[in-house]
Amino acid sequence: MYPLLDLHCDTLYALHNKPQAGTLLANSLHVDIERMERAAHVTSCFAIFVDSEESPSPWEAACDLHSLFLSSLQANEGRLRQVSSSEEIVDNPLVGAMLSCEEGQILEGDLCRLSVLRSWGVRIASLTWNYENDLGYPHSMPTKGLKGLGLEAVSEMERLGIIVDVSHLSDEGFFSVMEHARKPFIASHSNCRSCTAVSRNLSDEMLRCLGKAGGVAGLNFCPSFLSADNKKSRLSDIVRHAKHMRNKGGRDILAIGTDFDGIGGKLAIEDISGMEMLWDALSHAGFTQTELEGMWRKNALRVLSA
């Protein structure tokens, strides 16, 4: 199987909230080391995700998840390796773990904390989750853009080498990033709004702009983002979104952002070990070897290198 870079999973948050599910080595969730090894050559972006309305201190909650990540790395030395660059991903003989952040409110208004995140190895960070925060507005508030601190955060993230992630961001916030960013940005786990009309998906104009900016969009396996059926997903739905994404944004926009362990329902691909099913379905739908290799990791590696 061709090497995979999955741009988003919520496994750290799930393990922290449900310790009975197991450990990062083996658990009852969607992602663990054993299943990553069965799939072979997998790198997953493990999100430090904080629900800011649940956490008295989002920063402290983020630090707790980072501690869980470090202890998981130590417990699985020789089987899992942290990576933070395209070169490290390509050269890594083990399954890989890259850190990302979801919910800009973990900064609590202090942009100096971006340097701390970068020292942890964080390479991707979303500006918002589902609530208004110090940086901007979520997808449910489409006409409101980035705040002044959000624009400053984009510049500082680019300076530090943290990729700006617009998944969960408002429409106007997306175009604020488009106007302000000087480097490629991404939507780590978002699909196509023309295929499924939910605010978390990207409009055709967004797909065109993202492709023009040299960014990528990671296909999300959440059933409600794929079709009107919020209880189960189908391979045909994922293929439909991939085709539309390619047609509107170009083949270089294609990436994978499963959202594993952040989604529910009956999934067509049940866990990280089942990605070959999607490769085969896309191949039968006319995607070329070059397009599939780009989607699996080459396009995302290009953005990391930039």
C-alpha cells in the first residue's frame, strides 16, 4: 500500500476522555499503533483538540493532551516516531505521529504560546473550532471574518512554520486567510458543500481559491459531511466528494483528513487499517496512480515543505 499521511484524527482527545478505550498502542477506537502498522507506512496527525466551553483553561487542557502524547511515545519507543517535517515522514521506517492543534482558543489570547506549540513539534493549527474565540468565528457564523488577533496569528504561524488550517472557520474567515496568508494553507478535514450542503464543507469558490493558493483539503469521513445520512457513510459518497474536489480545486488539492475518533456512525472505512478500500474504489472510479499518490501524501508533503 502507498504511504499515507492522514491530516486529522482526534485520537488523543478520545483516549484522554475515555481511558477505558485502551492506549495508543491498542484500543477500541479508529486509530492505534497496531492498526497503523497493519496498514503500513502511515503517518497520522494527532490533534491536540480542546473544547473551550468544557475547559476552564484551554491551555492547561492542551498541555494535558501533550503530556499524554509524550507518555504514549515513550511507552511505544521503537514502534512509533514523532515527525515534524516532510523529510522525517519520508525517511521514517516506523509509523509516524505528527502533532496538530484544533481550536485557537488554547492560546488564550497569548500568541507567544505559538512558539511553545512549535517546540512541541506542532505543524498544523486551526484558528477556530465550533465557537467564536479570540481569533475569529466558526463555520456557523459565515459572514464574520478573522479578528485582529487572528490576522496576527496567521502571520506568526507562518513565521514559525505552523500551517494555517481553515477547517471549522467561517466563510468570511476563510477569505480573510486567503487575502492575508503568504504561504499555502489547508483545510485539514473538510469536504465539498456542493455535494453535501453543510457549513463545515467548502464551497466551490473556496476549493478554487485553496487550489490556487497551493493548499490541500483533507477528505473527511464524517457521514453527515458526505451525504444527508448522518448515521452511516458509503465509499461512493467519499468518491463523489473526491471527484468534485478535484474538478473544482485541481488534482493537487487532494488529501486525506479522516477525522477518525472525532466522528460517529457506521463508517464505510471502519479504521485506519482499511484505507486500501478507498484506494481501490477511487482507482475504479478513474483516479490515476499519480492522483492517488498525491492524495495519499505527496500533496500534503508539498505544503509541509513550503
